[in-house]
Amino acid sequence: MKEDNADWCDENVKIACEIFAEEVRAKNRSGSHLNKLGYNNVMVKFKERTGKTYSKLQFKNKWDKLKKDYSNWKQLGKETGCGWDPNKKLYVAPDWWWKKANIQFKGISKFKDKSLQNAEELSVMFEDLRNTGDDHWAPTSGELPQDSEAQIQDAINIEDENASDCGEDTPSSSTSKRRRVVVTDKGKKPKTTGGQWMQDQMSKLVELNKQTTTSCESMVLARTQETPGSSIKDVMQLVKACGAIAGSKEHFIATQVFTKKSEREMFLTLDTPEERFQWLSMKYEWMTMNKKG
């Protein structure tokens, strides 16, 4: 059967999303994609509704693009640098913000001028697959993503397990009767030293314990240590320097949000006083708007 060139106009995308969602509800999704039966059903149903014959690969590519769009749209709801316009149903932010965001989340800038289409169907397709966002770490957030913390903890746990393994392999165990062979210079016969083996094992345990303690201390220090210049006092000086004088709405919102380290870190990424003042103004409007809503 001859395949048509993919024409993903708004109407065809809407129909595809409706069929995708139908197949997900029918339990025809395995992992992050539809299974073979699901894609076969999509091809048949799409042909019936549009008269167009698309291949499994064409639908799979469209699925991947829709998933990326959905992930980016959800990410916008977590970003501190943009606000929400309830009338236009759009996220709003300065041009420079969209440029920076698009570097980290490729394709996200498409939502500068339009909202997410077919949101209900996309939610059925992807919401239970979507990451919580903890693995989408923005360097401006000031916090380690949870996955990274988990990886650090896993490494520590592995070290602890290794330490336990070493501890079990002592002369009291049934296998400990085998003494370590110490290889000396060539031409000389090797000799066994049971006391040396025990001493080496104890030294390894002590060293491993030191490394684990150092890893823990480093992690705690990294989480608690302030970035130079990011204290509340330092940041409030920048607030005043950008024109947000005491009594202004910009100065007021700064006193509210900059008690949080992540907000201060975000503010410090802005390069000029103009950008900082504009960010404070938008932050005030966004927070006021959300409280009214």
C-alpha cells in the first residue's frame, strides 16, 4: 500500500491525538510507545477518518514530537522566570528568557506565541510517562536534581555494602583459612603471611570509611554552602541598584521571594540592572495575578 506524505495540519494532528488517546485507553501502549496492535489500529482509524495512508514510522515520529511538546509545556509551569496570562492562556516572559530556556529545553520557545494544542488527549497519552521534572535541572535553580542526589546516595550505599563484604571476609569465616600469597621478587619463592592479610583488610576498611565520610560531608557542604554574593543582603543591594527603591512594588516583591535561595540564584543569572528590574516587575504581577485567581 502506497504511503502518503505526512501532512500534519492542525486537523490531522487533532485526529491523530484522538486516536492515540483511544489506543492508550484500550491498553495498547507498551513502555513509552504504542505496541504493534496499537499502531496498526492507528493506521486503520486514521485512514478511515482522513483518507490518508501513513506508515507506522510516520506516526511514531509524530508521537515523539508530541511527547516533547507536552514535556516542554509542563516544564513551563515550573519555571520561575515566566508568568501566566489567563486571558490568552499563554506563558509570558521577556525575549531573552525564551532564548535561554530554548537552549536548555529545545523547542520550548514555540509556546511563546501559542498554547499547547490537544492538551486533554496529550495528557492521556503522556502524563503517566512524564518525568516529575526533577531530572530537568536548571542551573539557575540553585538545587541539585533529586536523581543526582539519589545517584550520590547510591554510590555511598555501594561503598557501605563493599565495606560490609570486606568485614565478612575475616579469619572467623570458613573461607578465611586461605592465606594470602605475597609475591616477592622474581626468583624467590612466595611466602604466606596470615597476619599481613588481616592488617591489609583492616587498612582497607579504615580507608573506605574515610572516603565514605568525606563523600557525605562534601554532599552536605555543597547543599548548605551559599554561593558567594547570594546572601539576602547582597541580593537586596542589587535590587536597589537596579532601581527598585524601598516602597516600590518591585522592592516589596523582592523582600518576599528572596528569602528563598533558589529565587536569589535565579536573580543573579540576570546580566543587567534593566533585566533585573523587569524580572521583579513581572514577578510582582505574576504573583498578584495568581493570588486573585
